Amino acid sequence: MSGEQMERERKYDGGRPLRRFEDLPGVARVVPGEPHDLDAVYYDTPDLRLLRRRITLRRRTGGQDAGWHLKLPRDGDTREEIAEPLDAGAPGQVPSALAPRLAVFVRGGALAPVAHLHTRRRRELLLDTAGTTLAEIAEDRVTGQVFDRPRTPRGTGSAPGAGRAAGTPTQLTAWTETEVELAEGGTALLDDVEAAFTAAGGSRSRYPSKLARALGETRQQAPDRVPPRPGTPGAVVGAALREQVGTLIARDPRVRLDEPDAVHRMRVAARRLRSLLKAHRRLFDRGRVEELAAELRWLGRSLGLARDQEVLGEQLVAAVDELPPEVPRGDLRARLAARYADRYREAWEHAVTDLTTPRYFALLDALEAFADDPPLTGKGRGGDAAGQLSRTLRREQRRTVERLDAALATAPGPERDGALHHARKAAKRARYTADSVRPVSAGRAEKFSRRMKALQRALGDHQDTVIARGALLDAGTGPSDGDAHAFAYGVLYGLRRDAARAAEERLPDLYRRARGRKLTDLG
């Protein structure tokens, strides 16, 4: 058994519904399911980093779903479940396929058994008229054995997949709970079942999981802090920061697994965060903003080494198709593909190494602390969001325009190329800033973002040709190719130079459209 799926379930304590489940809308009949005896060992760090994020990792024996299970919270009642077979990892050894998904949460801590739960499950299946299972209602009688957890200083543990022997059993507890898990039914059925439990005196469990109940960990309450008043600049930008921190963390496992486009997406999340902090720095404590921005720059550059090789390889391989038929190309496409695949792999390995360092884990901790309780200044806590954020957009617009003016006034050559790239980075930050203020004025912010994105793309196309021309010069004079592809490299260089001119020709119109003052008025 191996794979990924989404599960939607709710847990209940207390009364058993007297109402017949056959009476629920859409349910034709209820049939008993085969009872199961389930035996599972749960893994976590000594300070329960997984549990506090509503993540569970277990190795279950018995039942149809025996194996390793990693459950990650998604929206509402939904969790993503990733399963691996029992033999993917012996007891005490987390499967290597799951370790990359855990590293961003464990952050250097050692995983070890924290509890052993035995469940006697009695099941009922709710079926529709076609015999399709809409939901499963499981009455679970659970016996839990908890192990002691020696305290391990943060950041000194072993790798996520390392594991260690279980500690000494410290307590034994038992309880009965009911789980309702949707199969092919909809949320309305889940709500109807809940109403039946509530009418019988039952209630939604205050424990997010069986492990939490065994350990006595109830659902976490929000920290005791004073959130910014709704509608203030701090509230608007704080929500954008929390969203991007969550995106960055969600991208991490995909980079470690080398999924397609994962490096690019994580790099974008890091850049967005840095842009938001820099653009809105007047709303927050300046010192903390600068510290985070510097570390996000380091992370972005680490990921960029791999992304740049990936993009360059894709562009040069595609450019081979642009060569005129009379230009000999031989094995040029294969040579370029292999060269940049090797370079990407080397850079990706370097990036993943950076993602295992205490420096990276400290950055994640600092980002979450900042997003959960932003160190707001007076401008962030009070005042009119539309007015304050309009001024921020105008600053970002002016910064972009000034850089582009300077670039276009520079004579063609490397200095002009560098100035245009500098303007591109400003346009990108302006675009990200506009995206963060959409709750204030969705239409105006969207329009500003679109125009800055168009400008950014033209400048990006130009920068891509600069990098490609440099790579072609290096490749054409390198010892590995000799004279075999010299002519083809020269033609490709000319084509990239033509593409640079075409990109520059688009700039005046895009520049005019992006500098309109009304675009920044969110009022």
C-alpha cells in the first residue's frame, strides 16, 4: 500500500444517536462493516512538534490500511494522508519516502515513538441506493500506552528518518470515541450526522487526534496577544504575510522531493515574503524586518542557483528549434539538455543541503513568530488602510519608474543590461506589493499588478537573453565542444540578441501603462 489521498472526518464523544442513520437524506441503508483490531505506534519529537501542527505519523499493523501513515491538515475537516507499506520502514525507522515531507516541521529534531495505541473498531457503512459507500461511522475502543519523552534541545536531534528506541511506558489510558469519515458523500451528510450526535448529547471531540487524547493535548488555543484591528494596514499586510509563510513551508517538501517546478515556486514564495517585508517596512519594527529580509535573500539565492540552470537549459534547448534548416546542429540539443540537467542537479543538491541547516530552520521559526504576532508600529496598528497602502504602492511605482528611466537613458551595453535588470526587480516588488493589498481594493490592486507584471515580463525576457548570450559565448569557446557547434552557437547568439531588441521595443508602451497615478489610489 502506497499513495496519497484526502480524508474528511470528524470525531465525537458522548451520546450515541438514537435516530436511525437510514433516515438521513441520501442514505438508503446502513450495513455493518467488518470489525478491526488496529495496533499503531505514533512518532513525534520529544517536544511534540508534529502534534502541535495537527500532524500525525504512525506505523499501523492490522486492518486493511496497515502501513505507515502521515496525515497533514488541510482546510476544515480535511487532511491529506500519505501512506507507505509496512516494509518501507522497520519499527523505529521512518520510511525514507516520508522523511522529506517531515523535515520542514521537525526542523532538526529526532523522531521517536511517543505512544502505542490499540483500537477495537466497530464499523457501520452508510450506503446510497446504488450501494455506494457515502460515509463510515466507526466506534473505537482505544487503549493507549504513552512513552516518556526525554527532552532534546532544539536543533540537536538527528535527521527526520533516524528514529530511536521507545522510552519507558509512563501511563495507560482508555476511552471510547466515534469517528465519522466521508467516502463518496458530501459535507451536507457530515453535517446531518453531526446533528444526530448533538441531539443525542454527543459533542465534537476537543482532541484533534487519538494521539492528542492519549497525551492529554487538547486543541491549541490562539496565543494571548492583541491582534491588529480589522481594516488597519497591519491587519491587511499581516494576513498576506501569514499566507506566504504557509506557502513557503508547503513548498519545502516538494523541493526536497525534486517535484517539477518546485524550486521555482518556493523561490517565488521567498521573494514575495522579502518584497512584502521591504515594501511595508514602515508598518513593522525595522530591525526585525531587515534581519528577516537578509535571511530570505540568502534562501532565494540558494534556490536561485538551481532555478537559473533549469531555466537556462530549457531556453537553450528550445532555441535549437529556432535554427534555420541549413544550420548544422548535430547532437547540440542532447548536449545542451545533458549539460544543464547536470548543472541543475548539482545546484539542487546544494539547495537541499541548505534546507537542512540550523540557519534555515531558524529562519522558519522567525518567520512564523513574525507572522503570528507582527511587531507593528503605530502606522501598522491604526489609521486608514486605503490611505497608508496607497502611499506604499506609489513609492513602489515611483521606485520602478525611476529605475527604468535610468536604464533607458544608459547607452547600450552591459551597464544598460544591468540597469534594466535592476528595474525588473523593482517592477516585481511593486507587483507583489499590489497583490498583498487586494483586500482593500481588489479591482485597482489587480489592475496595478497586471500592468507591473507585463512590464516585469518584458524586462525578464530581456534579462533571459543577457544570460543566454553569456552562456552561449562560454559554450562556444569551451574545450568540450571545440568547433563542432561553433556556427550554431553563433546563430543562436544572434537570435537571442534579436529577442533582446524585441523585448526593449515593448518597454515604452508598458512603461506608460504602468506609471499612471490613478493605479495606486486604493481609496
